[in-house]
Amino acid sequence: MARPGLRFLPLLPALVLTAFAPWVIADTRSSVVPTTDPGGFEIEGDLLANSPTLNTTDWVPHDPGTSTGVLTSGGTPVDPAHTFHLIDAYDNSDDVFSTGMTLAIMPSNWTWTTSLAARDFNNGLLHLTTDQAGHTWLFCALDRKSTSSTAFMSIELLQGTLVKNADHTFSASGTQQGRTVDDVLLTFVFDPTSPSLSAARWIELSPGSFGFSPFSLPPNAFTFAINSAGAVDVPFGSFGNPTLPTNQFVELGVDLVALLDQSPITFQSIFIYMRSSTSTSSAAISDFIAPLPLNVRVAGVEQAPADGYDLRIASSNPSSGRVELELRLPAESRVDLRVFDLAGREVGRIASGVFPAGRTRATWQPSRQRRPAGLYFVRMNTPARTIVRRVEILP
Ligand SMILES: [Ca+2]
Ligand SMILES: [Ca+2]
Ligand SMILES: [Ca+2]
């Protein structure tokens, strides 16, 4: 279903390294995200609106306060175009991946069975909304039955369709047996003492060889919280109970703008599943929630931003060496142009000074010895605006 009301403006992502060393940001980051939901959406580790912060939106209604839930107390989405309540079976009636399924097996080859999940979900809550800057946010809340081990919760955003079939297979339309270059995989590590969120992107690692490649989440582009402080109310029920015990609930929010580069992209499916580790290849996959069909168009920003500032990669990207850049300024302006690696280390200063209005060319020539192949960010700073573009340097 189309969501014409949503607008997605991309920005800076990153990739690189190996498929085995995800860029992980640890820390619990409770916050009220300034979305257009009344009062903003509160990510603090419970489901109740107006609590503890008054007049903030959350998953379910709660008095007192002026804001409300995006679901009813019974768990029904108030706006079914933007909020989804996925319900998964639990205990022995659950649909789970067959033994031997891993993240390295392509979706078209996955199979499932019915049994008790090693790591069990019951509810998956999703809410797509927009912040005051026009960025689209994806909020997700998940429960888990067991606290006996760390849970690795995956949220995969696929450009292709993904359907669970009655004959215990899946049908997936993505280009590489179900996945498509630039599909996104978010992973929440539910470790109560060290929770973290990481992201990876499906890329062509070498000609004909594909895999997930980690990329950093910009610091202001995500938030998450678990119920480490105690049980939380779940009015519509979780694993048959009206509350979820300590450390069995997580909610997170991601600014989708920050996951994307300049290229427009459409996600047609969102798929939530558990896996056994952070590995994006060998991890066993266990419980899943039936994939949700979406049609979320994330517009590119090849079109210059309305204020006239822009930074474009004028040479091919990925690049085998020299990177040509084009700066666009609506007025004479001080500009600082630098390059950073995935860890945020500055690796190059391209230009610094006052530049004229209009278009100016600049060049970054990475040193082959000091700048290994991988992903870099080019950042243009002006007093009015900061723009970051992703550049991939090929081996
Ligand atoms: Ca909350
Ligand atoms: Ca399931
Ligand atoms: Ca389940």
C-alpha cells in the first residue's frame, strides 16, 4: 500500500570492513523523538503514552496526559497505514526457521517448520512517522520470552517482496535469491548489561559475490530502550500475560534518512527474526514473524535541497581512485571540506576557505597506502548547512 504522506530524505550512511565485524554502538539512549506524533514519540522502555514524560505519544494510551497511543489498548493500530501490530505464535505452535537455516542462506532457500523457538517472539509493533525536519522514522517494539541468553533481533528491510508460503518455503523477489543490493539489516543486541544497535547493507563485496557490510548509524539517527527497570504493562497481552517481566521488552527508533545515501530506494518488505549471534553469515536463525508487505518509497536527493546548498559526487561512485566533487552554494560562503573514515577519523582535508556562489569543483585523491579500499564520508561544512556524502573506494 502506498503512503503518499510519508517523505524520506536520505543522508549519510557508511559501509565497509568485513561481514563479521559490525559497527556497533552500545548504550541505552532513551529519548522523546520529536516526531509529528503529539508530543513526540517516547522511547524509554515501556508502551504507555504520557508516562513517564507527560504529553508524549507511545504505543498504547495511558492517562493522564494529552497524547495517546498509536495502538488502542486492545492492540489495534489507530492508523493502519502507518502502524502495524504483528502477532507471532509462541510455544509449540510457533512458525520457526528449519534447523540449519542461517543468515548466509538466501531467502529463496529458507524453509520453516512449526515448533518451539529457541528464542521466542510474540509481538512486533511497527510505526512509521515523520520528524519535524521531514525525516521518516521507523519505530519498532519487540518482546522476548526468555531472558536466559542474549537475543539478537533482526529487522531486515527488503526492496523485494518476501512471502511465507504454506508449504514451508518462502518466495522472495529480490535480485540475489531474495536480497537486493542496498537492502538494510538492523540488529538489536538484547544484552541487558550492554544493549546495542547495529546496521548492515547488502552489497556486492567483489564481482559476483554478495554479503552484508556493516555501516555506522549516525549518532542522532537512532534511539532504543529496554525495560531493564522492571515489568511493563502490555494491555493486549504478551505471551499470554498482561505484563512483560524485566528485560523482555525493547523499543527502538531509527531515522531512515540516515540509513540511505543519495539513491532513491523502495522497500517492499520488512522481516523480523531472531538469530544466534551478530554474525551476518554464520548466525543460525530461529523464530521469525511473518514478513510484512510494505511499499515505502525513500526518495533520493539528487535534486538539490531547497536552500541551494549541495555536495555531489561528480565522478563514478564507487571509485577506483580520484574522487571528483561538486559544491553548490547559493551565496558566497565559508566552506570546509573533509573526508572521514567509518570510525569517524579524519583522513583528508580537501578544501577550506571562502567559495563563490554557484558551482565549484574539488578533488579528493586518496593515497593508496594510507587509504585502503572501503567506505568514506565527504563532509561539506558551511555556516548554514552540513552535507555528508558517501564515497566507496574500490580495491
Ligand atoms: Ca515507549
Ligand atoms: Ca514465529
Ligand atoms: Ca514466536
